[in-house]
Amino acid sequence: MTPNTAFTSHAFGTVALAACWLAASLASAGEKAPVRVADFDDTWRGGRWRFSNGAEFPGATGRFERSPAAAKHGRWGGRLVFDFTKGGAYVAAQLALDDAPSIAAVRVCIRKPRGHQVTFRYTDRTGQTLQKRVWVPHGRWADVTIAMSGWTGHWGGRNDGVVHGPPKRIAFLVGNTAGPTGELWLDDVRLVPGRPGKTAGMVATEYVAARFGADEGWRARAHGRGGRTQLRGRELAYDFTQGASCVAIVPDQYTLLGVPQSIRLRARGAAQGHPVRLRLATHFMMFEKTLGPLRDAGGGVAEAVTDAPPGPGWRWFWGENDGKLHGPLRMRGVYLDAAGRADHGTLELLDIRVKTACPPHRCLVFAAERRRTAAGEAFVATVRSLAEKPLRATVSHAIRDWGGKVLARGEAARTVPPGAEPVAVTVPVPPGRHTFLEAEFAVEAPGQITPAAQAYTTKPVAPHGSDRAAPGSPFGMGLYLYRYPNTPAGLKEMARAAALARDIGVKWSREGFGWGRVERRKGQFDWSFHDTLVATAKRNGISIYGLMSGWAPWTRPYTKQGIADYCRYAAAAAARYKDDITYWEVWNEPNIFFWQGPKDLYAELLRRAYAAIKKANPHALVLGCSTAGIDAKFIRRMLELRAPFDVLTIHPYRRHLNDRAFMRDLAAAGDLVRRPDGSRRAVWITEMGWATHAHHNGSQRGFNATTERQQACLLARAYLGAIASGAAANISWYDFRNDGRDPFYFEHNLGIVTRDFEPKPACRAFATLTRLLEGRPHARHVDLGRDVWAHTFSDVAGRGAVLALWAMDRPREISLPARQAHTLVDLMGTRTKLASAGGKVTLTAPLGSPVFVLPAPGTP
């Protein structure tokens, strides 16, 4: 076999393509035909590819080489070998280009290992580098089309996020997001000539995004006195005779598919002189545009049409506040403005139609859920298509228990029509008393690469929590009781949430004390809702730390006057609840967009609020910084500005949980905020979590989707790692209950129970942690090998240590000295006897899924 040709340079290299070769390729391929620039066979040119170790984040090593093992077609492919054992953020294979055409897309065959994120970079003629993540399945080849749009980052050159001219260099990156070593394979890199644009290199289609059916959750509300305004089915009765400024038609939020290009609202009836306003959202940022009055479209139909954001006429506010898309677009509402007309009328709402685009290999939208049907419980997968023609698809499924045992398999053929009409595959839930079941669905269709979809059933948790407070407990959870409406139905749900949290062992909750809600007018306080909230938590043995973030509508934000007003409110809250709330958190994530003023001004707010809270309640403790991530630069700046706080709060979200690095990061945060005398301030994690949303077929940006099984494992590892680090005294997951029902929006899927309060696997995992470890402090690390996380936890009564462990690389067989039988408990709470043989017990440490070894009764 011919030896591999390897490159280990850490710098970019620029070697020109032969102009005559490229011209010949273009001529033979045609103007729009892909141009093959790297197949590692005929097009191979030594020196065009370079390896980068991501030197700005030191530690990674590796190489890029021409290898027969990495061939998809022909004899040779490209192999990017990486090693993150000593750290680093990424490695890259970089291809220098010269005399390349302007391109609409890049096509490439990729095969990657499980868990690692692939990123694509494009360097234009100005020296600007643009990048975005690329979804690629693991463990198999995928022919991926990467459109030259939807960038999520850019720097250098023009630095405006717009492609300027042909590529001078492209690169494929592997992130340090899973196992420390591995390989990414590349083959058949092709350039698709054309002009970059929103739909260049993509499939364009139109689909009906809303029909205003009852299942879509539309409801009408008036801003001001709405008189007879109401929504009956699809008929909107609007009434501006009583002074309403607008009538809103608001749905349960839902995500628009693909990359929307234009939006069309259709209705029957007249609304003379009333402009239509459309509101969409991307992450936390709102887009809004006035479309003008409905216009006659013929046949008795009126319509309002607009190009999708971003673009002319759209205004934006909140969140990133930069006018860019930060994830998929979601429908937030349609508004009919009074515009000075005091009249009334009716409209029959027909539909909302969206022209959209998606990568040609990502036309299918796939999701799964558990449903209650007339025939009983079932797992249901739905597949929709944005392709131009019907697609013949095969949907397969496997149903597994927590241990991975397959209980059922099957497949079904379906024809999926264009236009995003859903096609369902229904599989009955197997009979039996199952604590946990996972149905994993896969869909195969010609030319399509579609992520798998999962659905779950999880047995409710047997109550074991206490209604006695435990202020020393680390087991917090973001219940966010303050988000429930102050109505009889809302307060009933609040009570239900608190009781369920009590039953699974929640002992702390982070609760918002919104200034604008309590003090609507200066000096006029209404504490009634928060009195109920505090009493509800207290009744269930749940301690509160209060979050005060946001400005009252009547003050002057980000000014000395605004800060003075805030501090008076903070003092009033601390005084009112001094017998029930000891900890107060000053603002949420001021290091990012939640604080829209100068960052240094937050130090003044914290300094003055600290004094105000302490004066109102000398026993109170102030939580400060509350950073998104562990923002050491921001925290150091606050310390330089002498901003006082008793507890550092952090939100260490991360795409991949490297357990030992996580513990080191927490310890480093504790060291960062040591007091001058060397003593440590406490560190609390007031937000951390992973979402279980479905993959979206158009977004090039967003938060990692995890399965519900993975979420359960990550929750347990996060709590265990934080406690074992010795640095984090309190941990609160974000959050307890799903915030909505949109399967594609990550914010709706962070909970450990569904919107209907049904347990997700993470709920059982949390309950298992609290049942086994509440009252047991961390004891010590147990050395069971480099690739096994193992720590013991014991209680003050000395009942014997509980050992928590899992494998971090691959499943490991573990032997422990033991004269008697022990008990193994998995995250779902299932107990298995471990018999002692030869003075030891033997078990398998699962990959990434904690298990617990309990001593035999009476064992010291």
C-alpha cells in the first residue's frame, strides 16, 4: 500500500490552482455544474491542503493526510486526525484556492465520529473569514451541500458577514465536543458556481404554515378595551369602538420550516384602513413589520405579503438586538392596528403561506412524540417534505429499554408529498410495566440526510421528598413559579409544579421578583402575587433565592436615577421577605444582551444594591455577576471595580460535557473570586441545562439538540461533577417544566417534565440523585482508571459510602472489593443485586450514564 502523505503545518498555505485546469473543468462541467476541486485522486496537488491545530486555543494536535482508508469514491480520501487529550478547541483541514469561481454552495462527502461538531469556514477575497456549523450524521458517509448563506460568525477583511467574491480558502473543522481522539474523513469536494444568496444552492418551495385550526392554539386579545373582540374558530371579530389600539391574533409559538423567504397572510372580509403588523422571533430577539392594510387578491380573498426578515421595513428589538437571525424564525403573532378608526367588523382567517428554502439534502422535517390514541398509547413519527416532488421514504424504528435492550423493531414505507403535509407512522407502546422506553425512528429517502427522531415514555416518580426546608442542600431546580399567571387556573398550576418538585427532592428554586410587576407606578407596590409564590414554595419545603432583573417601565434605565430607583425596590423586597428569603441575585446575565447598558455600569448597580439589601436585611446574602458561561474577563472586571457580592453565580452552559474539565472550570471560578484574606466566596450554578428539541431543517445556527436519554445523563453528571468539584454549593437546572410545545424551539424543551407535567427521563434521574445523595456530602475521588469517573458520597451518620461512577470513553468492566452483595442503581432508579464472588463484585460502568453502588445493609 502506498504510504500516507501527511501535512502537520499549523499555518495557512496558499498554492494556486492551475488556471488552465480549472478553466477546462468549468468548460466541461457547464456554468452551474459542480466543479470538483479535491477528490484526492486525479485532482490531488501536494501542498494545497494544510492542517491547523487551532493555535489560538492551545493543546490540540493531529494531522491531515491523503489516505485510502478515507476514500468514499476512487482510491483516496482525506483524513483529518485529531487529538484533544491535552486540550484545544478544534483542528482544521484547510484547502487553498486560487482563480476559483464565485460559488453558491460547496458539496462534500463527509464521515465523522459520534458527538463531534463540524464547522465550515470560507475566506473571501477581502480576507474575511465566515463560518457556520454543518449538521452531519455520525458513523456513515453523507453528501452534504453547504450553501454560502446563513453564516453565524465572521472576522477579518470587510468583517460584515457578507461574501465578497470567490473563495480564497475553505476549511473543515472538527470541534472538541466529544471523545478526545478520532478522525474526520473527506472526499469529493465540489464548488457549485453561482452568486451567493439567501436561496443560492438551496431548494425553494411554498407550504401552508398555519390554517388557524383549533390545534394551532390561536387566540385573540385586544390592547386596550376590546369590546366584542373574539376569535371563534377561524372567524375574528375585531372591535375598536371601545378604544383598543390593536387586536392581536397570537398562536402557541411555532417554528417556521426551512429558511423563510416570504410570508403571505390570507383572509376573507374587509378591514378597511387597518394596517396588518407581523411579529416573528429568533431566539430572544423580535422582528416586527407593518405590512399595510389587507389588499384584494381576487376571488373574495384579501392578503398581506412581505419578504421574511431580515430586510427592509423590519424593525427589531430585545435579545441580541442586531437585526440578524439567531436560529430559526418563530411565529409570534398577527396584529390589526386601529390606526385611528373606531369601527368593528369580522375577518375569516384562511391561512399563512410561507415561501422557504432548505439545503437539497435536508428537505425532510422529522419529529417523534408519544401520543394517547383511541387504541392506547403509541409512539408517532411525523415526516414532512419541502422537496419539489413526492419522496418515497422508509421509516424504521427500534424500541429500547434504559439498558439498551431492543424490545421491538419495524419499518414502514411512506410517500411524502411536497408542501410539508405531515405523514405519520404510528407504533404501539409495548405492553408491560416499563420504567422507561425509548422509540428511535430513522427515515431514509433518496438524496436526503435526516437526523433520527426519538419519543419516550417514562414512569412517574414515587414521591420521596419532604416538605421540610434543607438550606444546605445543593439540589436546586429552576421552577420559575413566577411565570404562572395570577389567575385561579395559573395558581393551581403553580401549586401543582411546587408539589411535584417537592416529591422528587427539589430544595431550592430561583424565582424572579420582577420590578415592573410589583411596582407598576413609583411608590405603589403590589406584593400579593409574590406573597402567594413564597408561601407556595415554603409549604413544599423549597427555599427561594430571589432574582431581581429588569427595569420598571417608569424609571430611566441605565442611569444613576434608574439605579437609585432599582435599589429602593431591592431594599423593599429584602425587607418584606426577610423572614423567608436570605439570598438575592442582582440581575441576570449582565455580561450579554440582558444588560443593554455599559458593562461597567453593572458594577455600580451591584455595589449600590448590595448596600441597600444589607441595610434592609443584615442577614441577607447577595448573589452577583450571574454570567452567561463562566465569563472570567467580566468577573475580573467587576472585581477590579470593587463590586461586592457574597456568592458568585454562573451559568456554565456547554454543548459537550467534559466531566473533568467542567470540575476544573468550577474550581477555577472559585479561585477567581477568593477574598483578599484567601477565603473563597461560594459559587452557585443558577442556570445550566440541555434542551431536547428536534432538529430543524433550515437553521445553520442554534443550540445542540440532545435526546431525552442524553439529557437525563447530562443532568446527573452535571450535578455530580459540580458537587464533587467542591466549588459549587448550589446547582439549579434550567428548567423544571418545558416552556412550550414547539418541538423545534430549544427554549421550549429544556424542562425535565413536559408542558403537561409528565416526567421526562431527566425527572427520574434527578429523583434518583436526591433519593440516594441528599444529606450525603462528597467524600473522595476513587481511582478506577483514567477513563472512569468515580466518587464516593457519605452522610454524617456514617451509613457507608455511595459510589457514583460512569465511563468517559467506552464501557468499562469494574471490579470492587466486597465481602457481601451490593446493590447497583441506575438513573431510572432500577435496582440490581451485585453478588460478591472471590471477595469482589463486578459491574460494567456505562458510557456517560452514571450508576450508583450501594453498600450491603450493615456494611460500615
